[in-house]
Amino acid sequence: MPEGPEIETVKETLKRQILNKEIKAIKVIYEPIMPEGKTVDLTGEKIIDIDRMGKFLIFKLTTHVLVAHLRMEGKFFIKENENHVKHEHVAIYFTDGTSLRYYDVRKFGRILIKTYDNYLKTPPLSKLGPSPKNITTNYLFEKFKNKKTPIKVALLDQSIMTDLGNIYVDETLFLAKIMPTRLANQVSYDEVELIIEKANQVLDKAISLGGTTIYSYQSSEGVTGFFQNELQVHTKANSPCPICQTKIIKIKVGGRGTYVCENCQK
DNA sequence: CCCGTGCCCTGGCGGC
DNA sequence: TGCCGCCAGGGCACGG
């Protein structure tokens, strides 16, 4: 489940791989992933740059902009042959014979075709809040002040703040010693400040490690996927808390699996 | 507007 | 060994 750091890693990897390549053809195997892929002609366009906003990857082409979201399991990888494997839903062929493949077992990801004029003004990018790097305590505290949802749900809301997903939000709240179930409007100004500090700490560390989950692939056959490590609480049900040794428990918050130390987090 | 629920999908896993 | 049902969850549509 790629979150901000994984997308950052994917972005950097793809930049090394496909910058300046020219599109020769696009094959869309499963249309809902790339609804306009068969109608908008992208042949002849080059990959000028690749950006990231929150969990979205942004491919800047000559005249169009591709806005991609991997959702839970989507992966991009480069191939040097024409072979097609199961779960590959989009193939973008370049004039040099290589191709960029979109692979997604659950078919939840999306690749939207936009223009430079509209890509920032239209959903989904128009709805994104600031990143943890650029956010202020004042802004976030004001957003939370009127929210009656659990703090975890508010932190997952990408229109308030980007980058945190289900894994890193659990890690952030553990480090900030805040219970995920507490209502957002019950979180103090100082705690909001702490949340921002810890979110950046978690995200920066993850990025420095190539993502807490590491994106990697081989040039021909593909996907080796994401690896997990470094987690303090997420997925650690029944393990001792690294701080106090109390058993980590798993609960549901906002319908999502949530890992907490009931002793450390208040 | 705000909030909660269900949907999109498939594969993996637990239970029997 | 096989089958069934549940779970995983980011973002969005929809309804109260």
C-alpha cells in the first residue's frame, strides 16, 4: 500500500528510467484503469518530467499530463521485451523499444490524462491539501477544531494533509503518543504540533530508506514489490510495545485496521 | 456541509 | 484437500 514515501521512491526510480523517452504507442488492456487511453493520442510525446503530489504520480509529457494513483497494489515497471504477464493493464511503448507497464492485481489504480491547463485545477489534484513538509500548526489545528471524526480518520483525509496512509498514520500517532480514536477536535494545539513533527520524522526516515516499504523491480520480468520493515506498531498485533512492552493490540478506526499501544497512547 | 457506509477488485488465509 | 467467506484499504459516490 504505497503512501507518500513509496511514491517518492517510485518517482525517483522512474525518472532515472524513462525521462526523455518518446511514446510510440499505448496499449490499454483494462480500460477503467486508463479510461481515456484509447481515445487521446499521446504518440510522439516525450516524458519531460515526473512529479509527485501526495500519493499521486504526475508524468509531464510534451503537451499532456498523466496523473496516476497506484492505490493499494499498483506498480510501474520497465520492460525491454514485448512479453505480457497477468495483471498488466496498461503498456506505454517507447521508440527505443522499452516500455512502461502498469501492473495492479486488484485493478484499483487509475491513470488520468490531463492537460497543463487543467491538471491542477481539476480533481483529484485540486482537492489535495498541503504536504506535511509545508503545513503549519495553525492551519492543521484550525482544520481539526471542527472535526468530529477520530484523529486518525482526519489524518488520512488527503484534502486536509497529504502523504500519510494507513501504515504511517499508525506510526505517527504512536510516536506522538495519541490514541487514534480520539476525536480530532479533542487534540490540543501542542499535540497537533507534535503530530506534524512526528509525521515528518516518519516520512523522512521512510524516504531515506527508499520507502519503509521498498520499491524495486527488475528490467525484464518484473515485480519484486514492496518490503516491510522498520515498523513500530503497524502489523505488530500481540508483539510487545518497543517502549513499554505492553502488548500491541489491533482495533478498527474508520473501518481500517489500526495498531496501538494502549499504555503509551492517550 | 458533514459524516458514515459501501463499492471497486483479487488473492491469501482461516475455519471446517 | 477443497471450498467458503472474510479481509486488505485509497478514494469516491451516495444517502441521511
